Amino acid sequence: MSQVFSEETHRNLLSRIPHCTGRDIADWLRTVDEGPALFRFEEKVSWLRGEHNLAYGHAKAIIHEHDLRRAARKLL
């Protein structure tokens, strides 16, 4: 089950990810797209954390943003 941050917390986390990881958000979103076909939110978060040594909050924010953008594409 997804535990969603407030919109402000989510945006703050996203803004810090490039500084903390050395990679921009678009690069992380491509990484998720190219990663394994996992279905559950927490599986995706765990994969990012284990494969790329990310902090839980950063991994969660990346997956949440990925899901938001994927949903927006489906609406178009």
C-alpha cells in the first residue's frame, strides 16, 4: 500500500534528489521504466533502495512521481 507524502513534502524531496544522488529526476524515472516489471509500490521502492542504495524517502518519492506521471499519460 502506498503511503503518500503531502504534496509539499513530495516536491521538497524531489528537489533534493539530484543534489543527494547526483542524478536528475528524469534519469531516475528512466531507471524505473527500464527496471524490473514490479507491480506493488513497496516492491518498486525496495528495488530502488537495494539496487541503487537510495534512502527510503528518496526511493518512495521517485516511485510516487513515476506513478503520477504514468497516470497523467493515461489520461491524455
